[in-house]
Amino acid sequence: MLNSTKRSWRSDKLSHLGSSIFSEVAHWKTEAQQAGLDIIYLWICSPDRSPTLEVRQVLSNATLREDSYSYPSSSGSRLFRAQAAAWMDHRFGVNVDPEQEVLMLMGSQDGLAHLALAICNPGEKVIVPDPGYPIYSGALAIAGVEPVYLPLRAENGFLPDLDSISEAVWQQAVFILLNFPGNPISTEVDLLFFEQLISLARKWNVLVVHDLAYSEMGFDGYRPLSILQVPGATDTAVEFHSFSKSFNMAGCRIGFLTGNREAIGALRELKSNIDYGVFDAIQEAAIAALQQAMSSPKDTGVASLYEQRRNVFVEALQEEGWSVPKPKATMFIWAQLPVRANLALPAWESRQFAHDLLLKTGVAVIPGDAFGHEGAGFIRIALVEEEDRLLEAARRIGGFIRGEVLSV
């Protein structure tokens, strides 16, 4: 007898992914465009600048070569892995084996999405931050792994309270994933914090996974640290690095994982069954970017650009009556929602604020609750427009908070 029940061709796991908010904001954006609003894009964390001319020239030349179009190595070319290892030494004083302790990725999100599949079994547990980048928990849903959320709260400087993690959780966790400086919150840490984290991980035999996608975006003299700077950290830690933000190569989709060779070997084995790696021309461009960074003064690169944008935008918001803290790193402002000008109205909620701001002013931001329960009452603003547009965004936001009717 035929089964007349209509089958769903959509996995239940998809409901646990965090990308839905970006689709939702995109829908709001379309609605705002149809209403004739000029949109200021402060939501997606895609750099608005291109790689340097030298890097683009290397990419162009490699693309034109006839020998560039065979299958690349899924682990990354030896030249790429050797250059990544050399950069780790130059930037952090960390020595890693390019053969066993460096794995090329199609961007760090590729590795973040697949790591739990490679090193966890269904039903096991992983500790992730809340708020946290959506793929952190999304990857666990795909792998059938249970997340244990570690709150990041203002009263603790948005640092995780490692002492709050119970012995039962440590015993069951396969890995703990953290992100300093992070997305959406750009909290900085010192080497002492990393030493404490590594000590706990060793005690409980838990892998530490550190996402360092914003390593080159420190401000006010702050330079983000690698967790692998802790002596012996490669015994129990891996670290993700990205070219997207540091070198304006987001569309190239290239990054790498470095650290513990067993975890890297597991991810390498999984990915060898999934993809054939990154186009060789892009690998050559990434090598050029690392070489250029190693030959340049420490104060060059993307940090100065975003530090200036941060200063301009935060000071403009201050003039509009909304005080938000200046982050010490990354391309994001993590801002607690302002008080309504009309106190008779109920307090804003994150999603309502982001929705109404976009529909009334054309300024697109992401509600904080898209990054987890602890993000309620906040929004994330990405500094991915030029200064004149940031000043205009601040003007519109100020008018919106005051309840004014704006011309946009």
C-alpha cells in the first residue's frame, strides 16, 4: 500500500542553525528598499575594502597560468602551510609543524562547521559561548552534539567565568570553544587567562578551540594573543585563523587551523572526503598577504582603519545622546539598547529595535539575541562603511531614538 503522507525534505537540524536572522534582516532590507529608503549596511561582517594591489596582482597572475587548474591539495599546498607556520612564528613567536600542525581551510567557518563532525560522536557535549557566532552552536546541531552554553555577561566584563563550569560538564565535554577578541563581543584577554584555560583543559582532557579570526584588529596598542603562546598548548589546543578580515579576502574563502595534530588530523581526514581544497591561485595570494604582513611595520594593515572608524562612530553616537563603549578590537560595536525617549513606552527588545531602525531609517544592524539568549537587550553594529556613511548612520540612529521623523 502506498504511503500517502507527504514527506518533508527538510532536516529538523536546520531549525537549530543561526543563519535565519540574516535572512530575516535581508527581508527587512528589501522591504525598506521598496519603501525608497537609502540603506546603510552595518549588519553583515564583510569588509568593504579589497586586498592590497600586490596581493591582487599575485592572484591575477596565478589565475592566468595554464597550470593553475588541476585539483589542489585538500590540506593546502606545502608552500601555503609553510608560510602559515612562518607567520605564526613571526606574529606570535609560536612554532608549529607545517606538515602535521597546519591545515588549510575554505575560510575559518569551513573548519568551525566541520570540527565537531570530525572529533565528536553524536550525543557528546561541547562548551560554547553565549553570545557567540552562530556557526558555533549550528555546527553542533549538524553533528548531533549537545551545546553547553557559557554566559558572557556585562557584569563580568563579558569574560567567561571558568569557575562556573561544573566538574560534571568538564568530564563530559569534548572541547570548549572561545573567541578573543570575539564576534559579536570584542573582549580582550591576557596570557594569564589562556594559561588558566589550558590548565583546566589539561586537567579534564578537553580540547580548547580558539577562534582568532580578528587577530589583526586590535586598537589602542592592544595586539590580540594566540592561545598557542602558552607553553605546550599544542598538546590540548587548536586555533583558527582567517584571511577574511585581516587581509580583506572574505570572498576568497581561505583560512587555516593550527595546533594539536590529532584534532587537525581528524579534520583533515573528514575534509579529504568532502572537498578538494582551495584554488591554487587563491593560496598563492594568501601566501603573498602573509609575506607582505611580515615585511610591514606593526602599525600598518586593517587595524588603523577600523580604529579610526570606531572613534568616529562612537563619538558621533555620543553626540546623539547614546553612549556605547569603545571596543578594543574587531570591526563590531556591541551596544546595549538605549532608553526610549518616551519613557511611557515599554523598553525596546533587540529584534524590535533592529527591525524598526531599518524600516524607519534604513540603518541595518543585527539584533543581539541572534547570537544567543544572553544577547537579548543588545545589538551588533559592523563598521563596514566609510566614515561619512557612519556619521550619517549615527545621525539617523539618534533621531530614531528621540522619536523624530527623519528624511532618509
